[in-house]
Amino acid sequence: MPAVVKAVKDTADSQTVQDSVSGKVSDSGGPLIGVVVTVKGGKEKALTDAKGNYRIAAADNAVLVFAYMGYKAKEEPVNKRKTISVLMQTESKVLNEVQVVATGYGTVNRTKLTSSVSSIQADQLKNDVLPTITQAIQGKAGGVQVTQKSGSPGGGLNIRIRGTTSINAGSDPLYVVDGIPVNSTTNFTGGSDFNFGGGTQGINILASINPSDVQSVEILKDAASSSIYGARAANGVVLITTKKGQPGLSTFSFNAYEGFSQVPDERKYKMMNTSEYQDYMKDYYKYLLDANGQPTPVPAGVLANPGTNTNWQNEIFRTAPTRSYELSARGGSEKTQYYTSIGYMRQAGVILNSDFSRLSARLNLDHQHSDKLKFSARVNLTRALNDRIQEENSKEGSTKNGIFAPPNIPVYNPDGGYAYDQVNTNRENPVAMLRLPVNNSQTFRVLASVAAEYKIIPDLTLKTSFGADLSFIDETFFMPPNGIRSFAAQGGIGAQRNTRDQLWVNETTLNYQKTFGNHHIDALAGASVQQSRIQFVDARRSNFPSNDIQYISAGGTITGANSFPEEWSIASGFTRVNYDYKGKYLLTANFRVDGSSRFGVNNRYGTFPSFGAAWRASDEDFLKSNRIISNLKFRTSWGITGNQNIPNYASYSLYSGSNNYLGNPGYVPNVLGDKNLKWETTKQLNFGLDLGLLNNRISLLADYYIKNTSDLLVGISIPSSSGFQNRFTNVGKIQNKGFEFELTTQNLVGALKWNTTFNMSFNRNKVVSLPGGELSGGPGGLNIAREGLPLGSFYGWKMSGVNPQTGLIDYIKQDGSLGAPTDPKDRGIIGNPNPDFYGGITNTFQYKNFDLSIMGQFSYGNDIFNYNLASGLDGSNKTSNGFVDWNRRWRNPGDITDIPRPTPGNFDNTAISDRFVENGSFFRLRNITLGYTLNDKLTQKLKIRSLRVYTTVQNAFLFTKYKGYDPEVSSSHGGPNQGLTYGYDYGSYPQPRIITAGINLTF
């Protein structure tokens, strides 16, 4: 007799009047353990054992239901049988038929979905080593471009859904975690003045969510799916759903991995060694003339230490450890289910003194109080520590300036102290600049919600929920008085900032579901109120007595203090109706009204309707028996969404305080208000196709869309005679249109299983209208918005080449002549940061107990402005090292080369030009994972449910012509029109290669 798992509910009494049914449950790969077997309409329940066997009491006329996560539920009538064995089918085989998709305020089977939604399920996440949940989306969803902002631990990502839609209101999607629209914009940055932050990257608040707690991620891409979120949905919506318990199945899991990360040697810049550097500097000083027109002697410090050869990249980069440990429990009864976890993750950065760690805990509870009343609660607590460094755009960023320190300077003097450039006294020791300052943040976050559902009648359910997203952020900064020369005169500086970010939301919905013969209606009506308040206090001091005491109380001079609160709120009403006839003619309508405090009193409320329709042609009689086409659905949708992401008080006239006049405090005008200020409005039309072939072994989701965004929120300068400096207004239009698809294939389904998922997206972006002329942003006005051109196009001079007679760069002027870059009118379009297409591909293999996953990501046709080339090839700095390209520089009249001669005091070499525009296309093997799962015999002996060991290589290989650390860059830059500034690299933190080994153990 096969081994039997005891029924969850004692069925001894029922077995006196019912017969016992037994059997085996398996899939194409063998027996399945833990399958839930129930009697339909009854209370009997059993689980399959390690060999897939079960036994349950069931009457002769009963129906058995077999359910297992990741598999299609199966029903089998008993019909007086004593043995019933079943073969279960994975959900991937019937993706388009049974997959449940979150749509905001509810779920729907993909078969009845009329809109465009990408879904990433738990089985696609479980084998990935993910520091943050946003990385789970990279390369896995059509129409979604995910760009790593920085390789720094806990660093953020840029996510663009169907293109960039805004210049000043932001293009990031709305994130909704378990129904709570969370704050994802708490992103403090310090800029180039050192105070707080690591350059302009800031804090990634979404790094506080543990990816292992996530059950699924849905991306709402078209207006029919996203308009239910109205004024915040123009850039798409990302729904993150966390795990919950399962009745009758109790598991306890331990997951852990250890590993290390490093910058691949092949990605490092090729710098001149000391011999090459000193030869170059002799040439440099030949062109540095004194008052008498004679060459300046080469300083002794430049020619010193010819035997020293410091590669500063090797000094600032390191091999850094990474580790993660997690415990989770999941289970419950018919009435109460739970999921709870605690996890610790630490990722040290590959640049000295950078580090990120996260301690998280979660509890999800669901309780069926009665047939009518149900409660649920979600609580997530996180403490994240982030040790930051000066990186991109910062004054002394190690990858911006540090790598160009002279190679003849050692890291340390013989006495153990740091060595410094004695010729350029403004240059810091790159290692000292990383090790001596303190620049850290501590974030404590509470993300919690409670909800109650009450069935008024069987078809009508009332639900109310309350959620809160609370973040408390403490930031400490200390620049010591000793060791950092730039701050020695003021005795160092220290600062502390405390931030409290509070968001709460209350939502109530009424849901009606009814079937009338062949007609089915699912109607939703609801109201939502959300409010956010952020407040910070900071204080700064200088004149510290030593490096030892880093608290600001030790500073002798108060240099600044500040405090500022901001608030916003939004009140909404919404409704949605889903209707289908015979499950094959589908209609959806959404309508939402939002009132936002951010907009003028004359335009405080906006309306956001949408409509969707679909036809399941595969359910028609003429296709039902088709052996090739197993699923065919045509979709179309249209709708309006909004974007409210502007400063909280942009519609009000603002004044700046603390401006003294003759010693008296006062206020001065700053921003002129506009009572008519309103949302950016995006109208989107979508045509889609769902196709399944050969019993859905081949599945395709394809969409074509047109997005037109109008009433752009733009900050413009106004005449100073008004007394104000600038104001926000609604002006201009942007269009995004494109095609995207997601293809899933089951290539092999026997003993060797091979599945492939592949997605590709083509998006074309352009500025349709921009009254008042063009806008610019980025360094030197690099990125522009101009009618008829892609948003963010690179604008600068076009280089002709190096003049063979002078050794100087010639630039092409408007009239076709050549010369220096003196007239701004000679500039033109020199590049486009928008790719022609991008996407990802994942291949998974399984043979017996081995599994292998290979995930790739690619982008093609985008340009990158590599500002690091300007630093390494400027030829104007009196001690800076440069790239080995200088070895082929122009030396004598008649030389033909692409590298000019040094030009002391002349910055023509670094003019914003196509000299620094590079091909940003790449293909990256982002993840390679090999795993082995112990067989059933061993797990039975060990008395465990499962044990899997694995090894993973992240960022394994990169294929690109780009010369920088990484083509996947998105450097931030302060100033206006930040929606334009992308596609350039200015000292970005390189993405590391991460190698880990881990274990997944389940009891």
C-alpha cells in the first residue's frame, strides 16, 4: 500500500458511509508532492505524499478537485472508482487560459482581459538573486524599459513604460504594493556640494521591499488597464502583490546565498601608465607658454616617482562580499491563512566604503470570520542602511575625477599617510576621498494595510481598506578637517538631516458579480482618499577639532539649518464594469474622477475614462476544433490618464524667506502661481492580439499603441519685471507610438524540458508641439526638446577631425567652414538616446533534478554621450592623467590622427560634440543560474520537503562597442527639465559582476 499523508481534516466518521479513493498525482516530470485533493462541495481534504500518492474519503457520485500552485486545477468525477490517478498540466501550458492577473482593485483571468497587462509570476522570480524588486522587471516585460541608474548598492532604476511622456512631471510609473499606492519618489540627493547624497542618485526607497516576499508583478500599460488610477497613471502602473498563505499546506523555508562582486577587468578604462603620462606631460607643458611666450618648465612633481605606477581604478575598486538569509513560513486552515518572513541582505559595493544592507520582516494574514465577513492584514517592516560615496556629478566622484589622478603619485606616503598631488593642490587623494568622509543614511519603513470584506448578498461585496506608508530617514554627513584638503580651511563640515515621510490611504469599494445565462457582469464602484506629508529638519556645522568626533555638536561654527514641510492630497471616485457574453465577447469601461491639491483652483478635478473590447475568436465554432490554434483573442482599447507629478505648490505664488535686507529678514518672490494649472493628459489607443498555438506551447501577446500627451507641465522663465523668476504652465505635446510583443514557447516537454520567453519593444518618440521654442537640459544644454525630434536628442557641435597642420580639433560650422566651437548657432543634432528597440530573452532548462536558467537583455540603436571621454581626453588640465588614446596624439605638422595635441587653458577639446557620442547598443547575459534539487528518496530520509542548491552569475557577460564602464547608464543631473536629461554617462557607478552560491530548503 502506498504511503499516505494524513488528511488535514479527520474523515474517519465520513469514511463509515463513504468509500476510500486513492491514486497518484504527477506531471510530465514525475510525481508531485503537496497537491491539495478535496471533495467538491465537501470538507474532506488530503495532500499527496513524497511519491505523489493520496487517499481520501469520497462518495461514489462525488467530484475530486486537484489543486497545486503553478498548475491548472483539475476535476475528476469518482463514478464508483476506487483508484484515480491524474496528470496535471502546468499553468505555462495554459497561460492564456487560466492565468489570474491583478488589474487594480481586483483580478481577472487573462482569458477575459481586454487590456494590455504584462505579468511576472512567482515562478519567474524564485530563482533570481534580486537585491531589489524593481530589478525583477528588467528584460521580462514587453514595452517596459528598465535602465540601471547606478551599480551602487541599493541604487535606483529608471523604468519607462512605453516611452518618456513628460519633461518636468516625471515619467516613472505609479507603484502599488498590496493595494497601497506607495511613495517611490523619496529620493534625496546631495549634488556636487558634498552635503548629503552620493552625487545626484539619492536613495532608492523601493529597495526596502524584500523581493522574496513578492508573489507577482503586473505592469498596466494601456489606458484601459491603468485609467482606474486616473491622475497618476499616465506613465503606467506597477502592481506588486506579496505572498499569502494556503489552506491545508504548511511550509517552512530557509533561503540563503553568499557571494562576491567585482568590476570586470575588461570594462575598466585603459589609462596611461607613468612613463606614458610623463611623456604626455612634457608635451603638455611645451604648449603652456609663460608671459614671454616661452614653454613652461615641467614641474618636478609631475616628473617625480618614475618607478611608481598607481592604477587608481584598482585602488578604488574592490572585490566586495554579498549575502542574504531568509526564513519564511506559510500555511493555514480553511478559515485563517498566513505568510510571514524575516530576511537580512547585505551588498557591499565594488567601490570602497559603499554598502547597503536591509533587515525586513513581513506578516500577511487572511481570516474568514464567517461566510459573509473576511479580514486581511499586511504588515512590512524594513530597516535599510546605506553607506554612500560621492559618485556621478559630484565634485570629487571617484569614477568621475578620481581615476584621472596622476599615476606617479602613490596611495600612501612612506609614513603611512595619504599622498597628494603637489602640483594641483585642489586634487584630493581618491582613496582618502572614499575612506575618510562619512555619508550614510538609515531608513526605517512601515508599509501596512488592513481590509475587511462583507458579502451583503452572494453577488455583492463591500470592501474597505486603510493603508499607510511611513518612512523615517536619518542621514549623516561628515567631511573631516584632516585628510581632505578642500575642507581643511574651514575645519571640515558636518551635517545631519532627519526626514519623516507619511502617506495614508483609505479606500472603499462595492463589487457586484452576476451571471445571467450567457451574460456575466463584474461591476466595481469605489472612493479613495489619500494624503501625504513629508517634513525634514537639517543642521550643519564646520570647524571640527579632529576627525574622531563626527557628530555635528562637535563643530564650532553653525553654518546652516533648515526645516520644511510639504503636503499633498488626492480625493477620487471611480467605477469599472466588465461584461462578457459567452466568455468570448468582452467589454470593459472605466471612469475615474480625481481631485488633487497640486493643481489650480480652476482645474482641481479631472476625469479619466477608458474603454476596452475583446473577441475570443478561438471560442467560435469555426475554430474550436482547430488543432493548431488553441487561443486567439483580438483586443482594442482607448482611454485617458493623467500625470500630477509636479512640485506640491506649483499652482501657488511662492516666496523665499531668509533674504535679509539691511539686516532685516524678509521674503522675495520666487515662483508665480497659475490658478488654471492642470494635469498632463495622455490619450492612448491600443490594438492587441493574444495567440496560442499547438495547445498553447507557443503563446504570443502583441500590441500596437499610440500615446499622445498634451498640456505638458513646463517650468518657464518670466520677465524679472514681474518680481518673480519662473512659473509652471501647461504647454506642448509629446507622442509615443510603437509595437511590442511577448513570446513564450515550450520547445521540449519530455524528460528534458526547455522553455523560452522572449520580448521585444519598438517605441518612437517625438515632440509634436512646443510653443515658445525649444527647451534644454543636462550638462551644457546637451539634451533638447524640439518640435519634430525625439525627446532628449543630443545637441552640440559636429567634429570634422584633427587639423593635420595645427593639431587642434576642427568643428563644422553652419556655413560648412571649419574652425573652433565659438558660435552656438553652429550646433546641431549629434545623437539620439532613445533605442530603436529593446527587450529580453530567458531560456530555462530542466533535466531530472538539474535546472538551468539563462536570461539576456538587450538594447539597440541608442546613443550615449560619454562625458568621461571629455575628462580623459580634454588635454587642458596641468596634472590629470588620461586614456591611452593620448599615445597616438598629434605631435608634428602633417600627422594624421583622431587625437589632438594638449591645449593648456583651452577647453575646445571638451566642447559638447559628437566626439563623445558613442553607440550604446548592447546585449547582456544578465543572469545565469544552475541548480540541483535533491531527489525524493534523499528528502524523505532527511525528513524535509525539498532542498535545492544553486550558483548564479549576474551580469555575466556584456557585448557592446561602448567604451565606458557600462552602456546601461542613466546619469542624473540637477537643474530644469530633468525629463530631458538621460542617455549620458558622467562618472556613473559601474555595474558589478556578482557570483553567488545558495540554498533553498523547505520543510
